[in-house]
Amino acid sequence: MKKVLLILTLTVAAGWFWFNRAAASDETLLHPEDAEYFGHVGRPADVAFTALDGRKVNVAEMKGHVVLLDFWATWCGPCMREMPRVKATFEKYHARGFEIVGISFDRDRQALQGVVQEAGIPWPHYFEEGQGKNLFGLKFGIRHYPSMWLVDKKGIVRFISAGRDMEEKIAALLAEDPDQKPLSLTNPVGFLDRAKEVVASVKSHHETDSPTDSGSSGGATSLVAAISRFASNTPRSSDDRPAGLHAVRLKGVLASVSRPMAMLEADGHAFSLVPGEEMKVKIGELIVPVRCDAINGARVTLSTSNGVVKSELLLAQRVGIDPQP
């Protein structure tokens, strides 16, 4: 029985850990151009309009749902080729709380209405009359089509390259509890707390079903001990990094032979650095000079201006850019 308890506990804990890790981790991009959107990650998706069919749309009022923002147009070949996959994904996950909001860059109302009707697209679409710039295109700095973002159950932009691993990202966000902080390798304490909850639940269920002896919970106790050791030995990127650099996150690495670049974020503000470059960054109430010492593959070394305080950031996968001739 101890083995059964341990296996069940490990399975549940690992499942929670993996889904939340996937949703909280830095993102591998489908298009290098998507790196320009990193500054919107972690911010509310401020999208509200009256749709082409008259529906009122406000993403802020869609909390509890996972929302795909699809920036597209009927005249965009890649958008039209992607539409069957997007529609199939909507049909697969809609019953579980997945929604799509289309932001159309069309100028021809009839063309847009024709495609929506012919393809049987059920979600609402933003359409802007006239020949001016698209309101949301300007607001979010949309540079290519389709651009697809995923918004979590709290209404926060979480992924800005949803075209890559779309279903995995959607499933991870749907699995999240909106009242719980996302778990990840950089949040081991949160993982420990969640694992303890799982262990307690499984142990309680086991004790209810059958009498236990003094050794019946040994597997669960060992798991908690192991997780505690893991948490105590794992750096916490939000707390334990050197003062001044604790709020800096690595969002991506643009890799080229001649000029690799680190895409970074601090307190919701995106910035980029190449090796040897320094920038003054506002972190809380402080202005901190942050220098990029080196970029080695997916590993970026930062320091303060005097070079004494250092921090190493690691991205799981790089964003590749072909070197310029």
C-alpha cells in the first residue's frame, strides 16, 4: 500500500508541477518578430469593442476563461492557412473555457463577413471602418500576421507566440487555478506548498479507506522531505538573486553570429542588451545600471556597473535568427 500511495502522490504532484511550470516558463517563439511583444507579457489584456456582428466584447470581463487574441486579416495568406487549425482548437477546448477574440486588420467589411460566414467562424471580430491605422494594432505594436496571444484566467497576457505549441499552452492555462500563483522551477516554495497539499489529500483518502499502521505514510513523508530538500537547494530567482538584479527576467535570446541580444524585462518594462552594453533600468524606486557581460547560448550573465554584483539567467531554448550577410 505504501508503494501505491507514493506512486499516486508522485504522479499527481508531477502533473501539477509540469503544467504550471509550462505555463509560467519563458516562451520559445514561433517568429523572431514576436520578441517585440515581450513587454506585454504579465500585463492585463485591455481589449474592449463592439464586434462585427454587434456583440459587446471586453476581455477584462472574460476572467475565468483562457482567451486567444488572434490578430489577423482575410488578405493575409498565412492567416487563412492557419484558420482551420485555430477553428479546430476552438472546437476542442471551448467547452472547457477556451475563447477566441479576433482582431481583424481588414478594410473591406464584406470580405471579412464573407469569410466569417463561409468558414463558420463563431467567435467575435473587431473591425475598424475607414483607412486609418488599426486601434489595437497601434496599441500593441502588431508587426506581422497572424500574431496570436494567449490570455490566462486572470485576464493577463501570458504567451505572445501562441502559434507555437498552441494546444499545449492552452491546456496548461486551462489547468491553472486562477486563485493560485503559477508554479515553476523558479517558484520551488510554491511547488512545495502544493505538493504538501496533494500529499495530505492522498494520505487522508488512504486513511479513510483502510486502517494504517505506523509505516503506512512513509512514502508520502519521504516525498515531502525530498521536495523540501529540492526547494531549499534551488535558487529562487525572485528573492535570492543579488540586490538590484532580483527583478530582471530573461524573456528570450536573439541569436546571431555577429550580435546576440538578450531580451529582458524588469518590473513590467522590456529592454534588450548586447554583450558589453549597459543600460540604466528602473527597478522599484531605484535606477540600477545593468550591464550584459556575456551571452553564451541560452545563458546570459548580467552585472551592476561596478561588476561586483552578478546574476546569471538561463533560458530553456533560444530564439534563432539567421545571421545577416
